[in-house]
Amino acid sequence: MNNESTLTARQLMIFIFLISVGTTILVVPSILAAESKQDAWIAGIAAVSVGLLFIWMYVKLARMYPAMTLFDMNEHVLGKWLGKGVTLLYIYVMFVLSAQVLFYIGTFMTTQIMPTTPIQSIHILMITFTVIGAKLGVVILARTAEIFFPWILLLFFLLVIFVAPQSNIKNLLPIGEASFMSIARPAMFMIVFSFFPIIFTLCLISKEAKFPARFAKSFFYGGITSGIMMIIITLLGILVMGADQSARHVYATYALAKKISVGNFLQRIEVTVAFLWFISIYFKLTLYFHVTLKAIASFFRLQNYRALATPAGFIVIVLSLMVYPNVAYIHIWDQLTWVPLGLCFGAFHPALLIGIGYLRRKRVKNS
């Protein structure tokens, strides 16, 4: 039986699922439909297929350096000073990513649900819960995710059941009209948003939180489950609203939930469906924030990262009001900056650690 500091396979799978869904379910369906049109679901399938290869790489990395965080791997493989330089880069990037996710939450709330509420109040409230979650630790967060997971699945199935009768199969025709690049570009965008954040879970390994013995299955099951959900959401959006309408909405999934109408009396319940997104986005924000604290603690050799939570929370609040000058800038950043930046952290960096590790082992074996 696992001890209290070890995540169960189920808890790790749910945690992977939530951080993969996160902001992806809000912004990716519209981007897939904008470029791939009615073939957006094909781009989603391609993204999940390639994303599983990256998950395999993360599992391989975790097995090569067991009981090490990503920051320990940096110093072990790259050397003390270069490793600390990479960790310092992680501190900067994780602060920015935490602020971005917080901005997504505030923008969605103030544009779709509570337009008269100041965005600062949303940010303060959300970062308060995030700081509490970071202080409680990864194991407590994973147990909390385990409680919310059945409700998330229930709301997702209700969305599918209530919206599916409005589907029009003609919205999918003609199939296969999109070019290779029209499939590849949005698929890469989905991979960066959905699968690359999984690499940051390797920063959570510590005496307080250990991966289960069969953690590889948790990684793959969590990635596959989130991928299937994204494909279904994208497909439903095209079937119900059409590719053009799905592309026009910034939050295509929320627009899809507004289509729920049962017997002309069960209507305008999209806010309850939005609960699904709030929970997943919260866990993604908490992951980023937690990794930020662990990176700072690793860089300065601090034993207790929890003492950093409150001051770091204030920094994230201020940065969240500066990271995006306006909503239009979000699309520029996401497509022109975040994709290559995500490739550096989600593909190049782990591949470099694995490659250097193989070369060292081969050299030791030959000698």
C-alpha cells in the first residue's frame, strides 16, 4: 500500500488530465477551426498522436533520473552553473506562465460571466486559492483533484448529451479538404498547450510527493483522456455551430454550451458547464505557481519553498495585469511566441537531457 507521501496512479492520472485540459479547452477549439475548418477534428487526432510521443519522452526522462526533479537533472547533466542558469530561466518563464493563466481566468470571467466585476478582484481571489493550494502541497492537491474528477466527467457528458441532438453532419463536409500545413500548424498549437505542460510535473518530485511505481500508465492515460475530450469538443463545435462560427468565437466551447436547450425550459445553464473549466484551469495555474516556488527554492538552495508562496503570489497578480496589454495581443503571443518557447521547454530541453544521459552511459560502458 502506498504511504502518505506517494501519489496513487489514479491521482497522478487525474492531475495529468486536468493540467492537459486547463486553458486548452477554452482557446484551442476555435484555433483548430480557424485554420483546419471542418477538418479541425483531424488536427485534434494528429495532435494527440504526436503528443503521446512527447509523453513517452517525459516518462523516459523520469526513469533515467529517478527521484530527481527537473532542476536536479539540470545540474546533474549540464553541470552546476549551466544547470542553475537553466533553472533561472525556468523561474522567469514560470512566473510569466502563471500570470498568463491568471489573466485567462480574469478575462474569461469579466467578458463572459461578470462583465461589471473588476478583473483585479478576480485575480486576487484566484491567486489566494492558488497560494493555499501550493502551501498544502502536491499530495493534497492530487486528492482534491480526485474528488472533483467525477463531477467534471459528469458535466462533460451532460454537455455532449444536451448539445448532440443539434448536430448537422453536413457541417463536416467535405472531409479532407484542409492541406497538410493547415492540419500541422493548429495541431502543433494544441500539442504546446495540452501536452508540453506535462513536463513540469517532473518538477514536483520530492520527499513529500513521489510518483507511483507505474507512473507511465498514469501519464499516458491522463494524456489520452484529455486528448479524447478535446477531440469531442472540437467535433461537437463544428457539428453544431459550423467551422466558421467555431472560429469566430474566442471561447468556442463556452459558445457551444450556450446552445443547450431542453424542452424550452432547460436553458442558459452554460455557467454550470463552465465549472468544468474553472477546476481544470485552477489546477494548471497551481502547477505553474508550484513549479515557480520549487525553481526559486532549488536555485537558492532553500529547504522550505512554502515561505515564498505569499510574496510570489503578489508578484503574479501584478504581472498578470502587465503580461498582456490587451486581448488582441493574446493571439499574437500564443501563436508567435508561446509555440517556439513551448518547443524549447517541452521538446528540446528534455531531448537534450536524455541525449546527454545516453552519451554518458555509453562512454562509461565502453570505458
